[in-house]
Amino acid sequence: MTTQSEHLVEAIMHKGVIGCKPSTSLEEVIRIMADTNVEVLVVTGPDEEALGIISQLDVLPFYGQNLKGVRARDVMRAKPDRHSAGDAREGSGRDHGRALYQRPDRHGPW
């Protein structure tokens, strides 16, 4: 019989990064999350660089709404800059992650 301490992360982790592009529809983002059983997707740019993240909590406000035209860029929290990362060190708890990744203005350059 195996004990819980004998399980390795390797046995349950996802291989590679599961993500999407900024232009991916929110419907597709939700499908990817459901099909891969992940709670967070990495939004990547043309050179596969991380631009931000989308979590299940980020898509909840769209429940029951018409998703036509809603894209990952409209929902994602942008990659942190050095200033916001430094500010986050002074926070605590759940707010710590939110300080690191802020959603861009919906009318911004995305």
C-alpha cells in the first residue's frame, strides 16, 4: 500500500504549458479549461512569451452572458511589471496574486 507521502508531483502534473492566444474566444478558453482540467491558462504572445493569465474566477462574471466577441485579451490579467511585483510583496493572502496580475483596461491596446 502506498502512502500519500510516496506520491510524486510528476505523477499528477501537466506536461508543458496549457494556454491560449489573446484572440482566443472566451468560449474556447472555457472549453480548454474543462477539457484539460486546469484552473488557470497562460495567455501567450506570438513568440510564446507569457502575456498574462486567465483563471476560472476571471470567467465567472461572464456566466449566463452572450460570449460572442469576448476574447481572452478582454478577460486576462496582464503580466506584472517590476513595480507591481514589488508592491505585491507587501500584501498578503489572495490579494497577493491579484496584485501581480491585473486585468488590462478593456479599452486598452489589447
